[in-house]
Amino acid sequence: MSSDEARRLYQSLILEHGRAPHNYHKLEDATHTLEGNNPLCGDRYVLQLRIQDDHIEDAAFEGHGCAISMASASMMTDLIKSLSCEQAQTLFAQFQRITQGEPVLSESLPEELKAFSGLAEYPARIKCANLIWYTLQATLTQQNEPVSTE
Ligand code: ZN
């Protein structure tokens, strides 16, 4: 696959998740609820998790924002369900590297997250993609203040 083809594939993946996000609902039996804002773009989400014995049993979100922030929240909530809290934090660290355009060991990386590797060229968009991940990280490290990218 050429890098142009890869880029098109990834753009369509982001559009698809942005239009029809997965896990977009209220989690009735959530153990953790935290809000995240990206005032720069107007992205605003509430992330809900059900954590039991250091495992993320379920994840969902609600809110609004641009296609990139929506797609990122959709994919992240898909990926972290059934992970341990420690594994989710590792994924968070990998995602930071991806959006900064740094190399990541590809065999340990979920394919769909590579969709965001082109964002390093668009610094203003990096906050959009990272918002829901920052919110996850804040939840896992027991912060109770709403997250802001500012
Ligand atoms: Zn945005």
C-alpha cells in the first residue's frame, strides 16, 4: 500500500467512526464518569467506564465535537473494553507517540490507531484526537477534575 492509499483509507476510517460512533450512549452502571473539553475546537465529551478489579469491563461516551474527536472516542472505547487499567495506560502512551509522529512498535499497536499517525502534520487537530485519551488517563489516575486541553 502506498502512503497515499494508506492516508485515504485512514481518512475514511475517521469519517466512518465520526459519523456513526461506537459506544455512544449512557453507561447506566458506570463506576467512573469524567468530562473532557477542548475549548480550541469546541469538543466536549463525557467518558464513562465500568471498572472492576482493575479491568475496564465497559466504556461509553456522550457529547459533541468534530469528526476527529468523535472518531477517536469511538475507537478508544472499542479498544479499551476488556483491557486492564495498566494495559489501557500503555495504549494511552502509545497513542501520544502516534499523534506526535513518533515511531511505535507496530505489532503491539491496534491497526485503527494508525489512522491518527498523519495528524502530526496538523498540530491543531492533535488536541481533538487526544481529548478523550486525556480524559481516560485522568480517570485511570483518579483525577476528579474535568479535563481541559488548554
Ligand atoms: Zn475537534
